Amino acid sequence: MRSGQPRVLFFAAATVLLLFNYPWLSLFSSAQLLFGIPPLLLYLFGLWLGFILIIRALLKPSASSDLGPLPVKPPTTKASKTTEVNKMPQGDTPDV
């Protein structure tokens, strides 16, 4: 996290909390529909999406701090793994 980033995140969160408050919500509370959706729902979901995108942009690591992809550990396999079906003699079928 960069040095001034907590202050910016706090400001973004406080701004969104204020926009979710009464005076702003009452501006979008109407009986008219926009594209068949109440304006209040469009406002709430738009504000929510905008906040997510702002936080994503703020928290996205910079190119200078990129250490590359994490190393992937290859899966381990056991060559002599036997199951109950493999132990049965030929001709016998398991009871299902």
C-alpha cells in the first residue's frame, strides 16, 4: 500500500456513505421508470458499481511492485495407486 493510500480510501468510503444517505436517495425516489427500472435502483447499483471500480483502481498494484506470477508447484502423483476395483480377480463384478 502506498503512503497516502489509506487517506484516499477513507475519503472514497466516506463519500460513498454520504451518497447512500437521505438527501441523495430522495432525489432518485420517483414513480417514473427509466428503461423499466426505478431510478432509485439504478442510482444504488450504479453507485455500488462505481465504488467497486474506484477501490479496484486504487488498490491495483503498480507495475513497479509486480514480482511476476507466483510459482506453480507441480502436482505429485503416485505410480502404484491401487483401488478396490483393481484388486478384484478377472470375471468378478463389484456389487453396486
